[in-house]
Amino acid sequence: MNPLAILLALFFIVPIIEIYLLIEIGSIIGSFATIFAVVFTAVLGAWMLRVQGFATLRRLQQTAAEGGIPAMEVLEGAMLLVAGALLLTPGFFTDTIGFLCLIPQLRRSMALWFFQRIFRFPRDTSNRGFRRPRSKNDRTDAIEGEFRRDE
């Protein structure tokens, strides 16, 4: 399906879901409690986002200091950015999706899925991410070095 069509559908469907949930929950717990819940989830989400953001930044710096490529941490940072936008948007549906993005294990699983789907990398058996796909010409017994011919 066309990505633009998906975005357009989400642009119309998500606000309808939000309005419906706000009306239904407001009729059950009252308008003041509904407003309080929306504001409380925004504040709680901002605090959790800050904690998770600093933890991800620390992992990014550690991976870079070890000489690795912090691709997973960068993608998790982007997911945290999306989670922050969803948590600051008033509504219960977007808050639920935003809070799901704040769960580290779920966020890492979604990032791994994204990498596998987009880049078609096979998953490494270790917990560090991905390995490069092997080609037919890869030799494991090759030794790299330099040579010169003396005549």
C-alpha cells in the first residue's frame, strides 16, 4: 500500500478514535477526571521520556566509544522522539501508543523488526544487533596482509 495513503488514513482515523475515547471515558469518569487523566499522562510521559532518553544517549555514547556503530541507539532515539510527540498529543489512544514506545524491550524489538524488514539483515545470535550477510566469496580462512615482490 502507498505510504502516503496510510498517512492520510491515519490523519483521519486517529482523531476520530481519540474523540470517541474522550467522549466515552468522559461519560464514565466525568469531564474533570478525564481532563486530569489526559494532563497526568502527558506529565508522566514527559518524565519517562526524559529518563529513557538519557539512558539511550548513554548507550549511544558507550557504543560509539567502543568503536561500534550506534545504529540501534539512533533508531531508538527516533522512536523516543515519536513517543514524545504522541504523549504530548492529548488523548488516550496516542498516549497508549506512546507509552508502549517507552518500554525498552518492546522498543528494541520494534527496532530489530524495522532493521530486518528494511535492510534485510539476518539477526545475530548475540544481543548486540545484526551481522553482515555472508556472500559466496567470503572466506573465513583468509589472512589479510601486504606483500611486495623483490626482483
